[in-house]
Amino acid sequence: MMVRRADDRRLRLVLARPTGWISGAEIPSRRQPARRRDVLPEMIEMQDGLLERCERGESLVLLLDGADGEGVLVTGAVAGRVPNGSETPDLLDRAALGASVFLRERMRTEKRQQLPDQLIGYFEALNAAETEDDVWRALANHALRIVVAHTAVALVRDDRGVLRAPAAADARPGEHRPCILWDDRLAAPGLVLSEDARASGAAPFMVPLFGDPATALLAHVPVGTEGVLVLTERREERIFEPEDWDVLRALALQAEMALRRVRLIESVRSLSLTDPLTALGNRRHMEVVMAHAWAAARRGEPLVVMALDLDGFKEVNDALGHEAGDDMLRAVAHALRAEARGSDVVVRYGGDEFLVILPGGSVEGALALAERVRRRVDGQIGISAGVAAYAPEMSAPDHLVREADRRLYEAKARRRAPVG
């Protein structure tokens, strides 16, 4: 997900001479000097309040062409002398340079004034982040506004060395996400120019991020060892100031801390929802999953629960010891994980009893799963299973679980019953 700023603001040039006022024209860039035809030579009346509008910081530049061979450039509350050349276009080109300097200074001042509030907003977004993708998106969004770049994107490194942008929160399936291959040069902050991002350039791995032909340069800052923040700029006169780099490093550092916090919370949550012996979900995990599956069942989605336990587990424990019993539990857990569907949720319900939640499943499918697990652990331990399907008359998830338990005990009783 790449974020983009609004269109650049442009200054307007108003040229004044002792003989009167002539047209306003958009300031040319330094590399494309204005020609004489760009300034209409028609006389116009002096606009009331023009100087006051400049002093208020409006997007106007007033160039006074003096008779002494120098011009005076007035931009907002700033004034500076511009040496006059032999031709008007040269004067306008010099004015463009002065205006560019003024624009950068005004942007720098505005950024300094807005920085405290923007940092507070960034910290609040990081604190509210619940996932790693939330952190990466907050970093890109706020870096764009704080540094005032043209685009910003946070790229996350995967195990294959590919840097890819996290998906947008409302992304459509298959939506394009910017990505590049990792390069060791990204391990430190740096700047890449458009001429470097070519197949024959100094940084060909950056080519995918220069898809916009107007992109002039790109700044990158690492985020730990797992990602990089990338900002692009279109304006040729735009430079990333030393204070911009300081801010970007600080933003990246805060993002690293937020990522550690999110991972720590996820680790604690995982521990609280995971059985330490089998690495399956525990009863609390089952309750969380069942709440969602139950709501879907109420809307008409099929829901099946299977209770499963080990036959003669107590005897195994008594005869061979608890370590052997633990090995049996892990073996059954492994078999359940291997045979269950990706949408099924397997939990250790307690002791030697397991529970499988099958959203969208069927009784037949659950019984087939139990049979596949039996075959996997055949010769190690026997298992019994009870299966129950959701019915509209059931008023709570516990009723479905109790019904599966009841059928499990019926199955165990049948296995114990004498034959004949």
C-alpha cells in the first residue's frame, strides 16, 4: 500500500516595473527557465492589497525590476536582492531560484510548527495498532505527512528476501502491492536518484519504485532488519534536509518499538490460548472460536463439533509413567493437526480429551476425520469419538459441546460392552 500526498502548491510570480504592472505567471523551474513569451507584456492596474497578500504568506512572489540593474524578490515576509541579467528570462530564472529557496524555507518552518502535534498523532496510531500491518501502515501514512514527501510506502522483508508493502485494510483480493528485492544497501539510510534506478544504473533493484516518470529521487530508511521506509519526491529542487533524516530515523525507531510491543502481546495472547504440552489451542481458545462459529451457525452455516479421547489412557500412565502418557498425547495432537482441514480448529479440551470444531463441516466428515486419526495412531493407542451437529433448538455453544461429549461417552460404553 503506497500513500500519496495532494498536489504541490505553486507560487505565483508578479513582475513590477517603474512603468507599471504586467502579468503574473507561474514560476518556472530552475532547469526550465522562463521565456519572454511566458510573461505577457500587457499593462494592468496595480492590485489593491497585493503587498499585504504577500506579507500574509499567500502563494505570491513579487519581483520588483529596479533601474539599478538589480531586482528585489519579495516572498511573503521575506525580501532579497536578485542580480539582474541582460535579459528578462535570466531575471525570471533567478527569481525562480529565490522562490524555490523561499518555498523550502516556508515548508521547513511549517513542518517545525506542526511536528509536535503530528508526532502525537503518530504515537497514538502506533499505540492503537493491533497487528504488525497496522504499525507499517501508520509509519508510511505519518511519515508522508510529517516529512512532506510525494509518496511513502513501508516495505516488509519476508524469508525469501522480498520487500513487499502490507495490504491496505480494505484491499481487494489480488490487489497490486509495491515490492522490490532486498539489497544490503537498504540496511542504512540513503538516497537514490532516478538516473540510478535503471537496469544499467547504480541501483537497478529500485526500478519498480520509479514507475512514475516524474519521480526524481527516493529516500530510504531501514526499520530494524525486517523492513524499510521509502519516500519519493517529484520536484527536482526538492531535497531531504538533515532534519528530515533525523525525523525519519526517529519514526522508524518508534515503529520498531511498536512492532516489538505487538509481537509481545501476540506472544502472550498465544500462550494464554495454547496448550503447552501439545501446542494445540486450549479451552479458552475453543471458547473464542466457538463464539464466532456459533454466530455463523445462527445465520445458517453448518457447524459440527467432535469430542475425542484416548482409550485406556490411565492404564498407559500407570504402567509406563507420565512421560509416556505425554508422548501419547503429543502423537494424537500431531495426527489431528495432520488430518484436519485448514478451517478446522483442534483444541486440547482437558486431560486426554480433544475437541475439533468444524465450521461448514458435516457429521460424516467428522467421523471420517476420526477414522484417519485412528489409522495414524494405530498400534500406539486407541481413540473414541462423539460427533454432534448444530441444531436450531440449541440455545448456547455449551449445548453443542455437551452433546458431542454425550455421544463420546456412548461410543466408549459401546466399546466396553461385552460381546454376545
